[in-house]
Amino acid sequence: MHLAGERLALDPAGALFWPARQMLVLSDLHLEKGSHFAARGQLVPPYDTRETLARLAALLRRYGPSQLVFLGDSFHDAAGAARLHATDRATLLHLLSGRQVSWVLGNHDPVAPEALPGESVEELSLGPLLFRHEGQPGARPGEVSGHFHPRAAMPTRCGPVERACFLADGQRLLMPAFGAYTGGLSITAPPVAALFPRGGRAFLLGRERLFSFAVGPMKHLAARSRAEAGSGAAP
């Protein structure tokens, strides 16, 4: 796809590659989400970090990027980096080694990850593109963001198929969540619709390819989101 005059590659694994910059972008890894829940008595299989890092390693082998950008919520909480198992920490350090790394801060990880290389920034402006965790209504063209874990349902002959997705409208791009333990928010939900009132195009993640379809105007949902924000109602 093209955004702000730049050619970008959307990968079915849920990542963005910018060839001109040799840059790989991922959002919402939520590393150590399993250990976060376990500390609160909610026991889930503790392999989410390892699975997510394995998927990251596969992308690094595929693209060989010189730069990595993580669009926020890379860890599920501010102490997540400190809880990394020694093996997972060693794996992550190996994957980051020799690359320029930018950690965009998110609402789950509002501070720099402990003892990991790279710069931590509120947002990152590179050429015509602006990378931030949460998209802003009315932002300038070229915004790339995450946060909402977008999902969409595509009609098929056997009924609708729902998957995580990218969402774009020629002005901005919303990234899917990359982490193994991440849910999703429908693109018709008011917070997402507020970013795409005129609709756009969804790219559903498949095993080896993306499945694209047009999304119609969502102005009524965007108006509802603005009304709720004005009244103080919870989204």
C-alpha cells in the first residue's frame, strides 16, 4: 500500500515493513501478559512471550531490517521487562542486537523498558510518516498507530470470518496487535470509527496472505464516540 507517498508492505503476520528505510514496525506485543495475570491468581499458559518472540524472529529473518519500531504496549505493564525469563531476555537481546530500536511508549508501558537497548519516545516522526501508539482524530496524513487491536468480519459464502486486521484510508494506517495474548476491538466500535469516519479498507490477516475489502462510511459511529467523550461516558 501507499501512505503519504511512501510504499509500505503489510505482512500477514501483522507487521509493517518500510522498504525505503529497511524498517519493521510492530504494535501491541503485550509481552509478559501471562506473568502479569499469574501474579494476580489468574493462571494461563506462561508461553506468550516465547511465542511472540518466535514470531518476531521469523519476521526478522524474512526482512532483515536495520531498524525496529515498536508502537507501544510492547510489554503488558511497566514492570514487564523486569519479569522476562532469562532465556526470553537473551532471545530478545539477540533479536535487537545490531539494529536501531525505537520503543514508542503506550498506555500499558508508559516508561522505557528496563535494561533493553533502544530509544524510548512518545511518538516518532520519520519523513512524511508519524508513528504513535494511539491514533488521533484529525491527525495529519501519514499517521501509523496501534492501541485498538482492530478486528473485522469479512463476508464469505460460508458466513462471516472474523480476524485481526490492518485498517487504512489513504491518510492513516491502524496496525493489528502482534502479541500472542491479545484480544481485539471491532473496527465498527466508536473509538475506531472516530478515526475512520469515511470508512477505508480492511486487510484481514491470513496464514500466508491478506484478505482485503472495502469498509463503508462510519460517520454515525464516529458521532456517537464524540458524544460519549463530551458527556464523560466510558467508551
